[in-house]
Amino acid sequence: MAKKTSTPRVSTLASKVLSGKTTPNKTQQKTLAASVLAQDEKKGQGPKKS
């Protein structure tokens, strides 16, 4: 199975957002969300934990 990774640009953006150095605009939010979903190996939601 191929290893799924983010581009350096997306990784840098995520780092800046998580550190509080920047607030993402709508386009950046969509880019980050798409990157996370593309790397999700288990599609859909898992069972809820109580």
C-alpha cells in the first residue's frame, strides 16, 4: 500500500494553524480538510464509543 503524505505546502499551513501563527481562510480550510480526508484509510465513521 502506498504511503499517503501531505505536500510540504499543506504541512506548513497545518503547522502554522496549529501553532496559532495564522488563521486559515476558507480555501485553506478546505485544503486542510481535503488532505485529512484523503489520508483516511478507514472511510466513514467508526462505531461510537460510550
